[in-house]
Amino acid sequence: MSTILLQAVGFLLIIFVAYILKKAGIFKTSDGHILSKLIVNLTLPAAIIVGFNGVKVNSIFFLLILIGFLTNIILVTTAGFLGRKKEPIERGLLMFSIAGYNIGNFTLPFVQGFFSAAVPILGIFDMGNALMLSGGTVALVEGITGKKEEKFSITRSLKRLFKSPPFTIYIVMFVLAVFHLLIPEKALSIIKLFSSGNAFLSMFMIGLYLEINIDRGSLKTVAKILVTRYFFATIAACLFYFVLPFPELVRKVLVLIAFAPIASLSTINSIAFGAKESITGFLSSASIIISLIIMTGILLVLM
């Protein structure tokens, strides 16, 4: 229990130290872009390789991809129904914000610190999650709201996916696991040097992007969205843990995923759809802090 609390406090401390250093002028928000490139291209792929190496593939893996995909569809559609009386942009913000899970930049480094066996489960779920975030969710939102920016293209979405090093590594490691191929230990020891920095860099980057300034009118909108997101997260977590006939570890990881913060791509897509940057930025920041607290509580109960 003390290990979990210490780790969670450590992550929270890294986030707030980065935020304080940004406010002090030592770092800028734009520095987060540099860290993001380091994470996406080096430390996160390395963490995925280390976590996936030697994993035995079974039928549950394929079901996890489907669950990651369908969960997003259900949540986006439900949000569209709940926001049916709202203006298209406000309705779209609700839809983007309720679905989509931040796996790579938050959940994976957070959970990785407690049990590395969870990394493959997170990665496989994220494959289905990423399929929606890369274009599927945008197509659904535009279709339901009637506000079409451009025609949906499967080819464009797939190109977007495979331009992402983490997703490509997911695929490569999954294929290696299917054929029972292992990365040599000597090579893995070098890769671990890169993966060891993933958690710190991810949390520091979150701190640089953290925004806590918002007007009262927008705060009400954010509060409603967050309450709705975590209400459905609770329902999803209960279904994952008490209904699915999966091993206990898989069910525990799915519960953590249910409470993961809003995905970075959801925030980007919301802004592209017309939502205010101040609202989406605060929404993303608030969900990260809330998720960190809730996920820590879950780990204390389930571990």
C-alpha cells in the first residue's frame, strides 16, 4: 500500500514541479512539444517493447482490441444522445470528451510503475482505442451532429495510425508474440535504458501542458462533462470487473483503463471541431488529476 501511495505522490509531484517551473519561466508550454517527441519516438516505444517481450498471445488479446473499439463507439453514441438538444460544437465537445482513453502518455507509465505485466493488456486495448481516436470518433461525431468538416477516409485514418511509432510498435510486438519470437536480452538491456525514462518524461510533459485558468461560465460546462465521463467510467469499470470472464489481472487493468483521463487526440479533435482551447485544455488537465487520484484509490483496493 505504501509503495502505491509513494509512487502516486511521486507522479503528482513531478506534474506540479513541471507546472511550477513553467510558471516561473524556466520552462515554456512549447517545451512540452519537445518532450512529446522524445516520448512518442523513443521512451514510449521502448516501454512497449520491454513490456511486450515474451508475452504469450491468446484469444483474450483479440477480444481486448474489440472491447477498446466498441467501448469508444458506445460512449460516443451515448454522449451524442445525451447532448441531442445542444448546439453542434457543444454536443461535439461532449462526445469527444466522454470517449477516448489516454493510454500511452498517462495510463501506461502510471500502471507500468506498479506491475509491468499490465503493459501488454494496455497496449492491446489501446489498439482498438487508437482506431477510434485516429478517425472513427471524428466520423461518428460529424455524422451524429451533422457538422461535417471533411469526408471520412479509412486510408487517411490508417496512415495517421501507422505514422504513430507507438501504434506501429504495438503491431510489431504483437506479431513477434504470435510467432513466439523474443528480442535478445542484450538488446533488451539497451532498450530498458530508454524505457526507464518514460514515466518521468510523461508526467513532466503533463505538468508543462497543465492549465488551471478558466472562467466560471466555462467551469460549469467542464464540471458537467467530467461528471458524465466518470459516471460512465464507473459503469464500464463494474461491467469489466464483475461481468467479463477474464483473468483477474486483465479485469483489474480494464478497471484502471475505464478511469483513464481524456486522450490527447480527443482534445485535438475537439479544438479542430470548433471547441474553445481554454475549455478543452482545462478539461484535459482536470481529467488527468482526477484520474490520477481515482486510479491510485483503485490500486489500493485491488492490489
